[in-house]
Amino acid sequence: MRTETAEAVPGDRAALMDGTDARGRAGDPGGIAGVVSFPVGPAGSYVNGAVLFAGGGELSALPA
């Protein structure tokens, strides 16, 4: 997840984060906002008891 704190870590952390995601880029707070607002908005009015996983296709292991 790209946040101010993650970006402040020294080194090539951004490239490492991008390599752990199936989309080839790390998530950002704006992407998560849609997942969070869906169940509480009108579009989610029929959703009941679901678990929404906002992993963005994250791989289970870091690239070699």
C-alpha cells in the first residue's frame, strides 16, 4: 500500500511493493476507499454478511 509512511522508507521500496502485486503496482488509499464505501452506499444495499478482500491480487511471496 502506497502511503506517506511507506514512501518515506529508504531504498527502492516502491519497486519492491510494485513487484508483489499481480497488477504490477502497489495499491493506494484511493483504491481502498472504493472497497470501503461500496458496502455502506446504495450499491451495497443488498450485500449482507459478505467479506470483501481488498488484496489487489497481492502475491503470497516476494519476487526473487
